[in-house]
Amino acid sequence: MITEPNALNTLIAPPTLTGKMANFVTGKSSVGETLGEGAMSVIPWRRANVNHVNNEIYFDIVEEIDCIVESNGQVVANDVRGIITCASSMSGVPDLTLIFSNPTIIEDCSFHPCVRYARFDREQVVSFVPPDGVFQLMTYRVVDRNPQAPIYCRPELRYREGTGRLSFTIGPKPMAARKGVTMKTSSGGMGSAPVSGSSDVVVEDVRLVVTFPKCIKTVDLSSEVGIITTDPRTNELTWNIGRLPSGKTPELVGNLYLPVGVVQPLEAVSAVLHFTVPGQTVSGLSVKDLLLVNEKYKFVKGIKTILKTGRYQVRV
């Protein structure tokens, strides 16, 4: 129990500038002399006698896609990992049951100690008494072996007479529609939840990092969209687009200049694509309902999803 943050926060005051100054003046230690309520709780990860004026709980479903894509668009390898984080501020000892609408897409799960794994293994629901505050509820991988990304990157490279002509085209790609979900609050209101797989998605934080062979010392690439920066130390070029514009297909194009006598370098040009899509997931994982037992008060619940890249490599 002594390693639980719940107990440590009651025994050792979190470091603050005010606390450090007070300890310096008074000569006292930040370590408490008595056990607090958190250390005396029956549930190790939750402090005792929790009381909040507003009872709320929110979930964030974040999925990361790792992918290797050939220059012709063919996916060579891919993997999708998901993390569900929770921000809980609920009074008493809430016993919650999180019900997914499509739990069969989840595999290779890892849970916070508060989750009753036997019940998930038996009923495919997440039953838990949450810690007070922000914590990571679970991690998982997706069964889907052919995930669809909402964006494409098409490279083209040709060498000729000591120069190379390189271009990258980035544009939106429709995703297969998946049914979303709406969650009710216990107070009778409706909380909105995302509809995964919409073809009209917003792609943000688009960034392409291109690494050139060490023999290429001069690069002349330009684009009408975004900001281009180069790093001579790593021989990398970063094309920062930001939010993918609607109605436009951003293109990065220009020349590579080779040393005298070099027709084509043996080392290949590599590119890594980054992007973020709020309100979307690759798997379409959605929450059907969240049930509360053991407590009678009204509370607010909500869910947010986000898709982003882990290692998304484009072969040139």
C-alpha cells in the first residue's frame, strides 16, 4: 500500500515552491508524522471519505497507429494500440461498470489494479472502483489487421544525371463509416460521443519528416502550404502543414543535388508522417453505457476519442 500514490500523497506532501520555502524557514520535513486517510483506506488505490460537490467522470480513448506504407500505397505492416484514461471526481465508493458496444475488437488488454479482470474475461465489461483523480484505466490492441487511416501520403522520386526529383502529395482519404454512440447522464441529459469513421474528418497536426542520405548535401524543396524547416546536422527536412486544408491537396516538390560522380545513392530516402484526428478511432471502439451501483447520487459522464500516429513510415 505504501507505493500507491493515494497513500503517498497523504504521507508526503507533493513538492511546491511554497512548501519548500516553509520547510526551509521552519526546518520541518514534508513527511507527515501520522497516517492520513489515504493510507488507512480499505481500498489501496482510493483514499477514504472522498467527497465532491460535483460528481463527474470522463474517459479519453486514444488510439495510436503504427504503419509501414510502400510508395504505391500498399500497407506492409501495421499495428494499433489504444489507451483509455479516466478523470474521476466522484464521492463515496462508486462501483462502476463500463460497457462497450463492440468489445470483440479488443485484444491483449492490460488493466489498472482497480479493474476486476475475471469479470472482463467472463462478460467483456470493465467493472471497477476508480481512484480519485486522473489514472490510466486500460491499454489494448486492436484485432483489425487492416486499419484505415484518414490521410494518404504519395511519394515520387526519380534520379537523373546527378540530380533527383522528389515530390510528396498528402491528402484526405475516406474512412469506412462506423456507428457512433450517445451516452446518457444520470441526471437525464444527453452527453455527446463521437461517430467514428466519418468520411468528413478533421486532420490536425500534420507533419512530414524526411530523412535524406548523407551523400545528399543540397535540397531544394518547396510548397505553397505549410512551413518547411531543415536540419543540416541530421540531414532532415520537416514539412509542417498543421490542419489539413479542405479542398486542397498539399504538395512538396523540388530537387536533390548529388555529389559529382554519384548517379544514385545506395541509401534510400525515408519519411515519417505524423497526424492527429480528434473525435475518431481506427477501431471504431465506442462505449454503450456506464452504470453506477453502490451510490445513489446523480453524476455526469462523458467520453472523448482521438486518433494519432505512433510510427507511421512512408517508403520512398
